[in-house]
Amino acid sequence: MKISDFLCAKAISCDLKSTTKADVIAELLDLLISAGSFEKKHRKKVLEILMAREALGSTAIGQGIAIPHGKYENIKKLVGCLGVSKQGINFDSLDGEPAYIFFLLVAPVDSAGPHLKALARISRLLKDKYIRDSIKMAKDDKSILAIIQQEDGRLAKL
């Protein structure tokens, strides 16, 4: 599985404006809605699902990364968006550090396999400090997409 299989190219932000966990999740969700990944009428329910998942335990995995995710019955395929916070956000991370890079995933209820593969693929990509730093320093959304596509291509050859 490649990240470009589920990352919505029109739902990338190199400069998130939010300063809290709840606000950044809502901002990321709005990126997906603006990109047409699902209808605005589903926003409230999806936001509730994502926040309920956060209540179980933070999706911030350390090293400045958070992967908020949830499953929703009215979505047909796994979709994701990516955002970067220049100032960092307290996301109750395992290492106590702020999160800067956010991948938000919304999956169909019956898609355990693809959902878990996507989480693993994102984790694998962001293990690389060079990739994390490149994404954080990207000047625009297209640059972030180019980094992801380049790494997708490189990892597909391994």
C-alpha cells in the first residue's frame, strides 16, 4: 500500500492554524470536506468519532507525529489528509513533545486491513528523521505531496 493510495492530494496543508488538539482535528477534517472526500453533513459525526478515539488514548506517537483516525459507516474508502503545524500542538504525545505532523485517516467501518496497513505505512515513512524534517520545512502543499510521492516510489522498489 502506498500513501498516495489514500492521501487526498487536495487535502494537504503546510501551515495549520489551530493551536489545540480538538481544533487541529476539526481543521484537518475540513480539509477532507473541502477536497470532496465526504459531504459536510457528515462533519459533526466524523468529528465525534475522531474525538472519541482520542479519548481512548492519544494518537500522537512521538517524534512530533500524530495520526488521528477513526471509522465511519458512511464513507466508501479509506481517505486521509496531512497537515503541518509550524508552532507544534500539545497532543498528549507518548514522549511529551508537541506534534507537528498530522495524518488524519477516516476509514469505512469494515476496513480493518486497509486501515491498519495505512497506519503502518505512515509510521514507517515518518520513522525517517530526514522525511519528517523535509515535511516540516516544506514551503507549500505541493512540496509536501512531492515528498510523499517520491518516498512512495522509493519504498515500492524495496
